[in-house]
Amino acid sequence: MNVRRSPRPSRRLISTAAVAGTTVLGLTVLSACGSSAADGKNSDGKLDVVASFYPMQYLAEQIGGDHVAVTNLTEPGKEPHDLEVSAQQRGQLEEADVAVYLKGLQPSVDEAISQSGIGTKVDAASLTDLEKHGSEVGGHADEHDDHEHGSEEGTDPHIWLDPVKYAEVAEGVGKALEKADPDHAAEYKKNTADLVGRLDGLNKKYAAGLKDTDTKVFITTHAAFGYLAERYGLTEEAISGLDPESEPSAARVKELQKMAKADGVSTVFYETLVSDRTAKTLAGDTGLKTAVLDPIEGITKKSQGDDYIAVMESNLAALQKALGTK
């Protein structure tokens, strides 16, 4: 859910040429000489945070608590990969104190943030290790797969679907907020620890719930669950690659049909924000079921839960049913 920005007095924008830059913990922090973190707060005394899409919004809200006002650049129900930053949103970035984003997922956001004079820029991709994933994930990646929506190095940006990596990002975001707003550092530190603890609990629930299953292979519409698959010893077979809108080749569909029969796959998973047409076509041709496996790029009325943790738990239940948990 987007948070409406509170009215704030206008302030002179500082050009990037007039600031001094330092890099700490993978975070690019630009600070103007003679200013303090508190100077940039809005009229309610809160730190203005702009998040690129829901997983970043969730971290900012959970860690920032009552001391932050969070704006999400990606509206609920919109595919984040396709976001084009508007002139109004560029203005929001210029007035914000902190930007939390994932470089490589949304090129328009990357460009807008790099060109802004925002004080603290937190790139989630710099806070954990990214990997290359293709259409098949778990055993090895398909070297010929299209990595259009990965980073410049062809890496998979979907790190938030692995609770362990997401917790690493959470710790980095927490440290950034502590630095941006030292008056409330103790509370940010506590909130970060609480969130990391919940993510650790989620990781343990997944590990136990997926340990003993009839099959370890699952089919998805696009390769969003590579990190999750590797974390819990599964193999994701994606109809398309990292691009959720790409069309699979006839050869790929035929390959998946044979694989599904050989590996005892029962279900083809589709997503809430992308058309289910391809998944249902494949399922119909092979006599398989269809179900939702949510990449949690946004929360809508169709989501199987009202926040990240709830939807991840729903995803676990869906995987257990499809894989045949014993």
C-alpha cells in the first residue's frame, strides 16, 4: 500500500556537483556540507523514503516504523519491470531523503535515482550476492537464456524471494536509515533485528516444509524463483526466462511437456501480475493443474496475503501441495 507523502516546505535542490560522496557498506551516501540528516525531514518530522517497488517498500516500512514516510514508485497491480518514472516521481525523488531500490530490475528507476540529488541511495543489489539464473534453476542455468531483466552482468534480481538474502538486504537498509537519521538509530536497529528474526523463522519453515517431497521440480511462467529453488534444494523450470512477458519457443514447450511427465510434475504455476494464458495452455496440453506462485512484486486484492510474510507462507503451502510434501 502506498503511503501518501505529507506536505513539506520546499527546499533548495543541491546539485550532485556540489556534494561530497562517500561509499559505506555498498551504500552511496551523498551529504551536503553544513547540513544534517534532520534538516531534510518533512513537516511531520519523518524521514522521506522513496521505494522502487513493494519488496523495498516493505523493508523501509518495517525498519523505519513511525519515523519514516514511505512512497512506492510502483503502483499496486502494476508490473514493476515495465515502470517508467514520471516527471512527478522524479520530483518526489529530488525531495526525498532516502531511496531504496534494486539496481538492474527497473532501468527507468536506476536512471532517475542516478540523476537525482537524493541524500542516501540504497541499492539492495549491493547488499547481498547476486547469481545468474536461466530457464532451469537448481541444477544449472541455461547459458542461452534471455537475461533482459537482470543486471548488466546478466544476474537474477529476484533476491527477495530467498528469505536469507532478503534478511541480508534488510540489515543493510537498517544501517542506511541509522546513518540518515541518527536520532532514531536505536529504534531502526531494533526494528531491523525484529525483521531479520522473522525472516529467519520463515527460512526455517521453508527448509522444514520442503525437505521431504515426492518431486523437487516445479514449473513457473518465468524464472523468478531461482534463489528460492537453490536455497531449498529444488529445481525451477521456467516456461520463459527472466523476462515475464517473453514467449516460449515451441521447442521449450515440448521439452517441458516431456520433463513434467518424467519428473512427476503435477502443477504449472502462474503469477498474479502476468497473464496466465501460457501456463494454462501448457497445463491443458499436458493434463496438469495450475496454481498461483506469487513473486511478490506487489500486493493487490488478488494476493494470497496482505504482506510479504503472509504471501511467502501461502507460496510455501502451494509448493508443498504441488511437490507432494510427505
